[in-house]
Amino acid sequence: MQQATIDLTGVEKRFGAVRALDGVTIGIGPGVTGLLGPNGAGKTTMMRIAATVLAPDGGTLRLLDRDPTDADDRVEIRRRLGYLPQEPGFYQRFTAFEFVDYVAILKEMSDRRSRHEEVRRVLEIAGLADVSNRKVKALSGGMRRRLAFAQALLRDPELLLLDEPTAGLDPEQRLRFRELVSNLPNHPTVVLSTHITEDITALCERVIVVAEGVIRFDGSPETLAATASGRVWLAESADPRATLSWRMGDGRHRHIGDPPVDAEMTTPTIDDAYLLMVGSVRGDREAAA
Amino acid sequence: MSTAPGRTRGSVVPALSRTEGWKLVSHPIFLVGVAMPLLGSAVFVGSIINGSAVSWEEDGWMAAVGVLMLGIMTMVATNNAALRDRRSHTAEQHASLPVRPPIRTSGLLAATLWPTCVAALLLASVVVIGALQDLTPSGIELIHLIGFVVSVLLLGAIGIALAAWAPSPFVAPVVAWFVLFVTPGETPAAWHSLIPWETVGETDLAVWHLVYVFGLTAVVAVIALAKTARARSLLVPALISVAIVVTAGVVLLDRTCPVGGVCLL
């Protein structure tokens, strides 16, 4: 059996009284895996633990078949991973090239010529070759996001952690991002944390839904969508029995929840399934309270 | 598995120091600092050319003091560079990278050689111009000039150590003010020889003073590294540098005290 790139067993993390991760056990291997969940679900905590910037309070963790608690192993893991944090920072006075070059040095690329070639390569992939000499402070929000993505691609990482990579991107940039991720060489393990379900549908072969520090679903996007089968219906007007409903562009209402007997059922999407899942978690919590 | 592009070859410190060094010498604060020895040197060169300059000691001090000002600006610039991650919120991103914080600090410490070289080049060019007009610095004057150049290195290291232990952008300017206005006036005369940017009167003492400033620079570098490096790896450099500072300091105090040893109390 192939070893998972990320292997979490009973991983826990607390921030004061808040339990961010509650005994998470999961293995993630090559391919694009989506991490879906509402704000505060524990996605970013999971990403930070996988990026070795945060240590778990309990459980065991193996990354790229190494133990991140060991100092030498941790350095080796860091050599082989790329990380785009949720809120990436930038050196405003550096040019785009200088910024990525600086990160490349911190990725132990000391040979100047090959490092510069690599920096040009990732800037080209991110579509920033034309603005490589422009100061970071002069780049647009979308360009900065792509710059952060470019630095994560340095040295073709085997494990690529992307925390909300498409936040703030316009539709064209988002499509371009999808193209970039789907064309990454060497089939790395990509973990994409997001709450944009379109990105999951478009890119991921596997989706993990996290809510309140617990894994609620682990499977393909199609299977996730199927969990809402028989619970999504269309109607001409609002239905108070629905858990959630909204008026669509054609004037009809889309409802999710427990349908009436005569409901006109429709094919559920990943959005419907996600909303039902997160809504039921919230409902359970409120009932318990 | 394919080979990752941009393979590692050699140490990261030289690569980091090149990038950081270039950023330091192109930093606006440093460029303001460069203007001061340039101005001082220009005045001195003017008096050399019109023949009114008598000696380095009497007429060249403005260039040397300008270099001290350059050192102070270097301190603020290195402090600024060392606090960059804090200011830019890149700490989390960089924490996921393999180069450890002490290596980054070493790279920045090595980068202070760049402003030091700028100071050395400025003073060297004035020395050459003076020599062409038969105004060569004496041995002790040359040691003093080297001392001013080494002070740039020391002040640069102080900026990095301050960022490590007191990570606030307000600390370095306060220390700069202290260096400029408080130290010479507030220190008892007997202790003046221990002020890194002071000059001492005799050639052998000037050499000891130079050794003292070098030692002090090494101590400050160790202090800067001590924040993140393993204590064991710093033990030997710390002991050697402290021994140099103590030995040179004792010699300086012993020779400059009016009554041997009394001023130590």
C-alpha cells in the first residue's frame, strides 16, 4: 500500500478553551484533495500543522514519511513542501523577482544561476513574468496572490499546501489558477483548503469536509453531492419546511432539507450537500445546547 | 523521482548576505547615512586641494565622524531588515522553509560587511586623494580610520541584536540617539577608551582599541544569534570573543587610568 504523504492519527489542537482539531485521523496521498469547511472549522489549523509551523497538542503526525517532531526530519520535510498560507505576507520594497528569489534562498537554493532560473520558471507558471521587476507594493491583490502561489511552487514540492488560494481572485484568475494546479508536474500531493465549492468540483478528486474540528465527510465530490440525494427540490414559492432555500435567477426557489411528498426533486450539487452537512452539525450543536 | 530544480550547492549564508547586503546599501536610511561622510570628505578634499589642510587629525575628522554617522544609519537599516518578517507578516510563511532562523541571522550579520565596505571605500578614496597631495595619514591616524570603519560593522551588528531581543522599530532610533548624544558626554574620562567610536592617543593603545572593537563586534554577533541558535554551538565563539574584549578592555583601562587600576572602581 502506498504511504500517505500526510498521515494524521488522533491529532488534537486546542487554542485556550477552543478545540480546533478533535482527534483527527486521516491519510492524504498524491492528487488534489479539497478541504472544505466553514470559517473556524479547523481547516487552517490542519494546514498549519501539515506545514510544520504549528505542533499538535496530541496524536501522531507523519509527513512525507518522516516525523516532524524530529529536527532533521522537519528540515527535510520543509525542503519538500510548498506552503501558501491563508494570509501571505510580502516584502513591499522588493520586486516580485527579488521576493521569490529571497524565498528560494530560504529554500536552500544557494547556487545563483540555477536559483534565478527556478525563480523565472515559477513566475512564468504564475503568469507574473511580465511584472517580475515591479515592486510588490505596486502589484494588484490578484497578482500578489499569484506571487504567493509562485513562491510555494519553488523546487517542485512533493506536498503543496494551499490555504484559500483563490480568495480575492476574479473569475478569470480563478480559472487560470485551476489550470495551473491541474497541470502541476510530477503529480504532487496538493491540499486545497477553501470554502469555494466550485474549486473543489473543478479540481479535486477527493474532498474532506471539516466542521468544529472533526472530519464529517471524506470521499469524492460526486459522493459528497450524492449525500444530498432526495433532499433538494424546486418550487415556485418559498417553503417554510426547508432547512435552507433561495430564489434562483429563473424566479423559482431551490430548497434543501426534508422535502414534501409532492416535491419536484432535482439533482443535488456539492453546495447542497455541504450546506446540509454543515447545517446539521450546527443543528446538532444547538439541540445539544 | 525527478531531481528538484535549483539544487543546493554550498552554504546559504553567502547567498543571503548578498541579497541582504544589496538591500542594506540601497536602503533609503543608509543612503542618507552615506551623504554624511560624503559631505565630510568633500569638505576635507576641498581643503586638501586648495592647500589649507594641515593634517588628518586636524582637518580629516569630519570625514571620520561622517563614517560614524553612516554606522548609526547602518544600525537603523539592519534593525529594519531584521524586523522585516514582523512588519510584513511573513513569519508563518518562512517558518515552513528549511533555512533556520540562526542561518538567516548569520546571513544578515554577514551582510553588514557591505555597508562596512562602502565606508572603507569612502575613506580609502579620501586617503588616496590626500596621498596624491602629500597628505598621508600617520600610522595612528590610519588605525583610527580603520577603527571608524569597524564601528560600522559593530553598529550594524547592534541593529540586528536589538531586533532579536527588543523587536520594536523604536528601539534602534533611541539607541542611535544615545550613541550620538549621550555616551561621550556622560561617560567618565577614564572610561572613554572603552567607547568603540572614541580614539586613543598612542599607537599600541590604538591597536588594542581596534582589537577591542573587533571583539565587541563578535560579542554582539553572538548575542544576536543567541536568540535562536543552540547555546552549545555558540559557547566557543562566545568565550573567545568575551576573552578578547576583556583582555583588550583591561589593557586599555590599565593604560589610560591616571592611577593604575583605580578607575576600574
